[in-house]
Amino acid sequence: MSERGVSHPSVGRYPLCSEITATATSSTISEGDLYFLCDAYAGARHVAHGEMTRAAVERVSFLAQTAAQSIVEKLPQR
């Protein structure tokens, strides 16, 4: 598996600002990482596929960290 992030080898081209539909299907869970297979379609045309990897996090800690970051961002800049 790849590093955490997104791998997106393209299988086709489609103009920018066009509407597409994307799906991500969980494929594997391994050592705290979640792996997803991703596909993108423009109508019936398959325009991209790839793999996305995300780290599993403990929900309460994540929400606390997000709240703290939000507070810090609202503080006046020096």
C-alpha cells in the first residue's frame, strides 16, 4: 500500500469545471490505516480511479483538537 494520502492515476480526461460523480469504497483496514478504492465518473464515462489512505483517529481526541484549532485561529494575529 502507498503512504497516507491520495494516489490518482488517471484513466481518461474530462474538461475542468465539469460535473463528475466520485465514489470511495473501503477496501482494507491495516495497522490503524483505512484504505479506499476511488472511482470518478462523468455520466457513464469512467474518468479516473485511485486509492486513498487515511489514518484512523480516536473521535473524541480529534474533535477536541479541531475545537482547539478553531479557537486559536480566531485569536487576534500579532
